[in-house]
Amino acid sequence: MPRFAANLSLLFCELPYLDRFAAAARAGFEAVEILFPYDIAARDTRRALIANGLQLVLINAPPPNYTGGMPGFAALPGGEDRFRHDIRRVLRYADELRAGLIHVMAGPAQGAAAQETLVANLQWAADHAPGQRFTIEPLNDTDQPGYFLNDYALAAEVLAAVDRPNVGLQYDAYHAQMIHGDAAGIWDRYGAGAFHVQIGAAPDRSEPGRGPGHGPVDFAALFAAIDASGYAGWVSAEYTPSTRRTEDSLGWLT
């Protein structure tokens, strides 16, 4: 069975942020991811991680734009200076929090110029911080309309062009199913390049294994395929619980 982590941006949200760490540890998780930890002083998050014996697997980049701007802009031509400024800020958080991975969000864009910009920005980030690992993740058009990186074949093409050992794929079963209709097949085809895995049931992004009518993905078979592939990273539960208490949604762990 894979090693499971908890996404504290979606799980245990019935609790205040700093209380979610203890709840995750009590539920048996040894690692967590936090999509956007920037609202809280890094030292406070670090203390919560240490107090509960948790490893931080991943954070997102860039920090959120609270003025209604784009959720990412790594593929936006002309945004290179802003990208570098924000990546430097993210790297300070990652260093303080010992974040294993930084997910770089491409943002809404299209065309050859956008792809060239994304490749160049990822190469810059990889070379600027060679000790840090970065990921890119295809996101579906329903949740992120116009998002540049919306296909796994495109992600593989970008990664081949970037050609850096510290930049890899972030595979998400929910997005893979929503984009291609075959999460297991996408893992078989592209999982070898995965640095990180996330799970959630399509189409409602709830917990795995709710039963008939709640998604076509056979998660037991997917977990077996992940194990058989030799993937040694974390598999993060990134879903919106269908239950009031997150702990009541964790039956799939058994």
C-alpha cells in the first residue's frame, strides 16, 4: 500500500488551521501538504509540523493573489520578472518549512509562446534552486477554465523540454479522470515521471471509494498499480470530504 499524506487545505477544515496538524497525526498520517501556507507565519506552521511529527510534502507556487488575479502565471509571456520574484519568496517558505516539493502553477494561457515561457521559467527555477524539487500538474478545464497545462501529453512534452532532474510530474487521479476519462491508464502511461501523487474521486472530488455513483476509478487497483510501478513518494489525499468530520471520510484507508 502507498504512503498516504493529508492535504490540510482540504482535509480537517472543520478545525482551525493549526489544529489540523494534530488531527492528521491522530488519524495516522505521517506527512501533509499545504497548498498555500502563506497566510500563517512559517515559524508557526513549522512548530505544528514538529510538534506532531509530520513531514511537509508539498506547497504551491505562486502565493495567492487576493486582488482577483490569476492562480498562476508560469506560462504567461511577459510575466517572467514577477515569476522570479514570487519563486524567490516561495523558496524562503519552502526552506523554513522543509517542503519537499513546490508545485509550480502554469496559469491561464495558450499557444506556443506560453509553452516556451513555461519551459524557460521552469528551467530558471530548477537552476536557481538545484536542491529543491518542483512539479507541474495538469488541471481540468471544468475547475480551471483556460489553464494552460490541461493535458498529460502536454505535461510530458514540457518536462522533456525542461530536461532538469529536479522538475517532474504531479499526478492527480481526480484531474486525470476529469481530463482523460481514464485515471488508471494515465498512470500507466505517465506515472514513471511522477514526483508526487494526489487522489480524489471524480466527478465530485470527494473521498475515494464512496461506492456506486461516486466515480469510476477503482482506487484499490490504482494503489496496487502505484505500488507495482516502484513509486516511492507520497500519495496525498486531496479531496473534499462528503462527511462533516474528515475522520469519518477516511474509511478508504483500510
